[in-house]
Amino acid sequence: MARKLLLFPLIASLTILVNAAIAGDDHTEARRLLDAGSIQPLEAIIESVKKQYTGRILEVEFEQENGRYIYEIELLDATGVVREMEFDAMTGELIQTERGK
């Protein structure tokens, strides 16, 4: 029983490290693509969001979906609604908006 209890913190720590490494790779890849002129700067995307919505940005993610680089922005708007927006990182085009609760 004691061995099982000791393994849980170890597994949890390894999971955190793996997730951190993946996030670090995303950051490195985003920097490489930005330097190459292949994607829009995040600041340009955020400015676009600010022109349409008043609120606070809660989270920003950079990811690759189906061979396409995506900026995902989660915003808490002035009315208390959480909006999740996906932008094509290459063109800056708004791909999808979801309205949460």
C-alpha cells in the first residue's frame, strides 16, 4: 500500500513535466514560425479581439490542428460571458467563436 501511495506523486510530477515540455515546444515552434514570417504576431490577433469585445483575456493557446496553426483566445467579456475564439495564425482570420456561460 505504501508503494502505491509513493507512486502517485511521482506519476503526477512526471505528467506535469511532460505537459510543461509540450507547452515549451509550442512556444519554441511559435517563435520559429513568427521569425520566419509564417504566422501573425499574437499582438495583432489580440488587437483584433479588442476592437470587437470589451473584457479581459483569460487564456491564450497556440496549437496545431489538422495541419493548421491556431491561436485560441478565451475572453471574459463585459457582460460576464466567456467567449472562446479560434484564429488562423497564418492569416489572422477568425475561424470560430463559441459563447460559454
